[in-house]
Amino acid sequence: MTGAAALALVAGMAQAGSHGGEITVAYFLEWPMPFEYAKAEGMYDEAMGVTVNWVSFDTGTAMSAAMASGDVHLSVSQGVPPFVVATSAGQDLQILDVAVSYSDNDNCVVREDLEIDKDSAGELAGKKVAVPLGTAAHYGFLKQMSHFGVDISTMEIVDMAPPDGAAAIAQGSVDMACGWGGSLRRMKEHGNVLLTGAEKEELGILVFDVTSGPAGWVAENSDLVTAFLKVTAEANAMWADEANHEKMLPVIAKDAGMDLEATRATISTFVFPTVEDQLSAKWLGGGAQEFMKGVADVFVEAGSIDAALDSYADNVNTGPLTAAAE
């Protein structure tokens, strides 16, 4: 279902502070996660005591618009860049948990015939690189080049969407390309990454999605939000035990609208941090806030948004997640 159709479906839903026995939650198809097992099994409705209406969206920006209108109360796996765009423009949204980390699913790839790796990354000076400007991949590129001491003013940076970047590196028309998902997999057929996902995280280059909601609605329905996050954490804990994969995977695949093997391949690149990890300094204890500021500043520089907030600390609310942990 498209974002527009979803909005039409849920138009007229109760505004903030009144759920009338049901709430509406946004999610993505073809983005398999453990919460979908709990969704399909009715675990959220049972734990929360309300009917949860699930509506699929195409983009995180459409999720922001639906939350702004009051048509959607919570969004699962909203990307950080669209969250930053919305909050930078003044929309009062809050991050409630870290839905998924996928730092190995967003990276830059150097053309294989150059034989450049992390030990010789200085040789990238003067090279041509395809980067989708104003994205998390752009932020990751800037942070990596800074780490390796490469002066980006010497580089020829071309604004290319990941599919175009993948085609360009395959043709040999760029020396490096940055992107994510299927495009990144295609890039890797023609080159190598400089840093692994774990190595990037150590530099503060995080690639993650969040569960988000309008601050006013969250404040007035904190018990509901806590119950929701608790079910999500339970589903993640189930998935963490490989003994449950055989039972959960077919259910997740069906709910995500994917075949079994594609689901297995995609979810294998995802990390679902424990609640304890999410509340640590690496994530919601400070890392996420710092990362959002970095993304916002990159967006301002790229002309994607007019201005960044001084701080994104007020856009993270760990209260419900802390309560869920207790």
C-alpha cells in the first residue's frame, strides 16, 4: 500500500491523546524484522489491550507526514535521515528505541583494480567518487575520509543515487561509490570496502532506524508506548536465539511480502540491539544524538535542509524504553 493510500485509509483517526481502543502503526514492506512475528501473532494487541492497525509506507518522509497529521501514532524502523529532516523543520517527533542497526548494509566501495584498502586509503586523494548527497551514506563518506586524512577538496565528488553509483563503478567511470542495500551488493562485485560496519561504528558512523512517535501523543500514552516497546524487545530476544529462526522466519517473510531466501539474506545483515545496548552511550545515551547532529549538518551543507537544530537531545525519549526494561 502506498503512503497516500495508507493516509486515505486511516484519515479521520483520533488525534493525539485519544486512541479510542485502537492505534495506527507505520512500517515498511520488504524490510524483515522480528517485530513482524509479534505483529502477525497478535502479541502487540494482547499486551497493549488495544487494536493495532498496521499500515505500510514507502518512505520515512511519508511516515513523518502521517505522524504530523495525527493519522499514525508510531512508526517502526523510520530511517534517521528522514527523522532528522522532519525534526530540523520543527516537527516535534521523538526517537523511542533503536529498531535496527545495519552498518554493514551502507558503505563505500573502492574499485578493485586500484587495490586500495584501509592501509593505503591516502591514495584516494584526487579520485572520482559517486556519493548520494544529503544521505547517511554521504555522512559516512565524509567521516571515513576525515578518519583517513583524505582532503575531499582534491576529490571529484559526483552526486549519484546508489543504483547509478553501482553502474558507474561497474563501468569503471568512478573510482569509488557509496550506497546501500542491493546497490551496495552490486558495488561489492567490482570492489572492496575500506572499513567494516563494526569498524565504522567505532568511529561514530552509525546506520540505524528507529521507532518514533509524536512527542505529544507519546507523553499522553506513555504506558501504551512502553507496552509496545516491550513486545518489540521480546520479539528481538526471541530472534537472538537461533533455535527460534525456523519458527519465526516463514512468518516474518510472509508479513514482509518476501520469499524465504530473500528474507534470510536481508535479515542476516541486520543487528537488533538489546534494550541495555540501546540505552548505552553508543546509542540513545548520547551517540544517536551526536550522530543526528552530524547528519543534519551534512544536510545543511548539501542544501537538503535550511538549518540544523543546535541539539537533537530533546528528540530522544528513553523514558518508555527504560520502563519497558524494568
